[in-house]
Amino acid sequence: MITHFTDIINDLKDFDRKFTNGEFVSKMFWSLSKDWNSLKIFIENTKDINTYPLEALYRTLMTCDLNNTETKEKTRKSKEEMKEPPKRQIVLKSTNDEESSNTNMSDEELDDLVLLVKK
């Protein structure tokens, strides 16, 4: 969008049409969708539109777009994770009998038990 807007500005300069910086910023705001209303209102209330550089507006728009894209991607991933069915877990009952002590197990049996618990 910024490239397209810049091309239009350059074409108008070829026809000797002069615009102020404020007009460029206003026209850029006008071309943005309603999704950008909060950013437009913020900039209009905190900055002087007539002196606000168009390049700064470009950087702000690109940064916000990047942040919005990352936020949407994280939200999409978290929704996908929530849709996954819960994994089954195995619960083993613990006993404190002296006869079932780990010292009575062979190393191979102990390795099998550790592998089962890890799964």
C-alpha cells in the first residue's frame, strides 16, 4: 500500500501538483481501513499532522502491521492447541512396602520401569 501511495504522490509531482505534508498524512489516513481507526485517532491526538513526517507514519504503520500479524499468529496457534484432544496419562500407584524396594529389581527391570514412566 505504501509503495502504491508513493507512486501516486510521485506521479502527481510530475504534473506540478503540490501537496503539504499534512495533506499527504491526511490522505494516507483516509485510505486506511477501519481496522486502523485506533492508531489514526492516537496519532491525530498526539502529533501535529501538518509536521508529522510521512516516513514516520510509514514506519508506524509497518510496525503495527507486523505486531498485529504476530499477535494473530499466536492466537491462531493457541486456538489450534486448544482443539487437540488431551493426552492420556498413566498414573502408577506408589507403595512403601519394603519388599517392593527398587534394590530388589534388576538393572534391566529398572530401565524398563524408567522408560515406562518417561512415556
